[in-house]
Amino acid sequence: MARAWKSLEGLSVGDAFGQCFFVNAAVLESLIEQRAIPKSPWNCTDDTVMALSVVETLERFGHIEQDALAELFGLRYLADDCRCYGATAHDILRDIASGQDWRVVAGQVFDGAGSMGNGGAMRAAPIGGFAENEPELAASEAAKSAEVTHAHPEGKAGAIAVAIAAAVVNAASSPAEMFSAVLAYTPQGETHAGIALAAALPLDRDVKSAVELLGNGSRVISQDTVPFSLWCAAKSFNNFTDAMWITVSGLGDRDTTCAIVGGILALREAAGPIPQEWISAREPFDQLPKAAAL
């Protein structure tokens, strides 16, 4: 479980770091270009809050117990529903918290298609830490984690891809090796196709051209979030700090893309440690919403 918690640390720092850059557009480019460290405190969003429930579920059961995970999601939502949850997430979590079956709730949104949002992916990296070097286990647990809120195949595919990347990132000899594992286990579909494009995109390309090809999470769906996030992790494969600046420069859903990249690269020893200054600036875990009933 230590590796899952380590991934959560990186995820939460990335989440809170990225959230700091939802600022006035007139100053945003300058802040990123100058690599101006945001003033503390850095507040965490739903990305961290939900990932914390994932890690606690893994620690308690040794696997993703979906009913328990749904309960944790609902309780933490009730404790604080102002954590930048998306509109659909509000509906799903409010219904789960009221006692409705997550299977029904997650399956009825978007006219019964289920959500293909990036919420399953944003919280999946710690699953890779839990299942390090076990991609099949990472894929199965990630799918179960996502399914509680994301019934659409693309929503689950994004979670699987991120968990696989996190599971293999430390042992991977190159970004190409990481991408190969991700593509081998991610189900076919639009997310898989986007990841294939990301894998083929040269790492010396600028971020703007990567965004034009892959997206940056602006649509808040798996397909335009996960490919870009994995490309950013690959581009700064051995430098956690550089990866955060590269990722946030892509703008879009920057708290989520930074959370995904942070959760993955926190597990890669060659990427170096998370800056202690950043950990200290981030909102402490004990200040996050509590699931008191459990």
C-alpha cells in the first residue's frame, strides 16, 4: 500500500498545483512562462478527495470493493460538495449519498449510456501503485473503480490506461515501453486511439501542437484528457517538476491533467522526489472531507 499512498501524494500535489492556474487569462501565460510557484495554500479538488477514497478502499479490503467505494464517495461528497465536482458528478454522488444503488445511478446518466468523463481516470494512478508491475490486476481494479460512477466504456478505458501507466512506469526503460503496456491493456475505442496517437507523437514537439492533436481535457472526457496526460508524463519521464510545468502549460482541465501526471510520475524513481515546498503548500490530507460514518 505504500506505493498507492506515494502515488496519491503526487496526484494531490498535481491536482492542487494545477488548480492554482485557473486565474486571469491576462497573467496566466506569464506565470507559466516564468514558472512562478503559486502562493500557498494550494487547495485540493474532487480529484484528490475521490482518489483518497480509492486508496482507503484498497487498504481496507485489498481490492476495489465497489459498494464500499461508492459509500465513501457519497459520504465525502456530503461532507463537502464544493470541491469542483462536475455537474454530472454532483447528480451521481448526490443520488448515491441518498442511498440509491450506484449501479442504477451511474448507468442512467446520458440517456443510459453512462459517463465517459475523465473522473475515473483522474483517481486511478494509485491503483497502479497498489498493483505495481501487475498490469492485469491494475486494469481489473481500475475498471471496477471507474464503474461506480462511469458506466460508459470510455470512462472505464481512461481509468485502465492511467492505472497501467502507473503500474509499469518505474520499471519501464523508456516512454515507448510504458505506452506499449498501456495500449496492450486498454480496451479498443476512442481513448485507445488517442493514446496510440500520443505514443506516436514525437516528444520534442511543443505542447501547443500536442494539444491540437490530443486535446487537453477541455471536453472533460476520457478521450481528450488521458492521451494528453500520458504524453506529458512521457515528455518529462525523468523529471516530476518539469512534467508539472509542461502539463499545466497545456491549460484545459489542468487540475485533472496535472493530477494524472503527478500520480504516475510520483512512482518513477528516476523522476526525482516531489518538491517538499510543493507538498507543504498543498492542503493537508487531514483537512480533506471526512467520511465520518465509516
